[in-house]
Amino acid sequence: MKKRTLLFVFGLVLALGIIAILMTANQVKAQQDIVGELQTRLLQQDVPLESIKISNYFPLQIEVVLESQSAGALVSPDDPLYVGVVQREIAAARMRGSKIERVQIAINNREGKEITRADLSVDPALDNTTIVPSKVSDDALEAAVRSQLLVGKLVLDDFTIVHTADGGQLIQLKLTARELADLNQVLPGLVTQLSRTLLELKKEQGAQIPGFSLEVFGANGESLLKYSAVYEASREKSTWWMANGVSQDWFPHPLPTTAP
């Protein structure tokens, strides 16, 4: 009788062990599928992706390496915009049920040397955020934003609304500053008011806005500012690049990922 009991316990433990192994294998496969989907979505948006991989399975952590056009130790102007795309897609993946806890975003120069790396947490409140169609039309959204846009002497060259794969309305603005002083004069109000307006549209009118990008060029077409903002459930993540001479008095100092 005792022998049968031991055999029964042994068999039960063995069965539970096999079930645990199968469940773990299925989880690993699901996590690998998450990375594959992220890679596809990033490449579709022309992100210069050098590699993407799982750096830790439990909890799930992703490492993304971008290839910069920079030949030296400083990031290029477009790098913050690509970082913004990665952050936005990670947030969207979490909203779809992928339990990504952290993401490391590294940027390598053209020689393959790492310029910078950021280790970022993913907002867990995204789990309770439902992806729903926007309640605001493109025309109404553009009109609302334009009416509140503080451009001063800057010229708004382009206002584009891009529809994301999840039905979001991503706003992309391009402006020209004839003089650097014109940009410095309006920069604090321009970014803060734009962000405030978009958050109000999300909260009060049901607009689905995952973020925005802002690019400012000089009179000769040179880059002066590249700014990207991504909205998570309870916070905003911003990355940017500034040319020399652009005011930083009002800004928190840029993160290493976007140091000019």
C-alpha cells in the first residue's frame, strides 16, 4: 500500500512537472512572437533597427538596438524620433496584452559603437487602457490643435495626421524658424501648450492620440529641434535633439538618449 502511494505521488509530481514545462515553453513561444511582431511593426515604419531581442523572459524585458547615422559619439537629429516610435510600439503592445515590463533602447553609430543606452520601465496602467476608435475626426482634430498652437514668428510648413496600426491619430508637425531667436522665444509655450491641448482632446473628446512629433528647421533647411512625445496611460515620455544655441533654460536637461 505504501509503495502504491509513493508511486502515485511520484507520478503526480512528474505530471505537474511536465505541465509546468509545457506552460513555460508556451509562454516563451508567446514572448518570442511578441518580439517578431514588434520587429515587423518597427521595420514597416522605417526604423533603422539593428537588432531586437528578449533580454529577460520572466519578467519580460526587451532590448532594441538602433543604428544611427552618426559617425561619432553624439546621436543624430533623427534618433529621438526613432526612439519615440519604439516607445510607442512598446506601449501599444502592452495595451494589446503583452506583459512587457522594461525595454532597453541602445543607439549605435555607423561604426557599430554604442553611443547611448536607456533602460525604461513600461507603464503598468496600460493594462487597463482599451484601444478604441477615435471619436474625433482628422479635420476636427487638426482644427482644434491649430487653434491652440503657439507658433509666434515660426512658419507651420506641414501638419500631418498619421493613422497607426491600432487606429491612433499620430500628429506630426514641421515648422521653420527664420531666426534662432524666433524659436527660442516660443519654444516653452509651443511644446507645453501643444501637449496640454492633445491631452485635453484625449480626455474630454475621446481622441486616440498615441503621441506627436515636432520638427523645427532653420531658414536653410538645417535641423534645429527634433522632439517626440509618447503618451502612456498615466505619463508622457519625451525624447529630443537640439542644435547648439537652442534654449534649454525651461527644459529639463535631455536624457542621455537625446543629448545633442
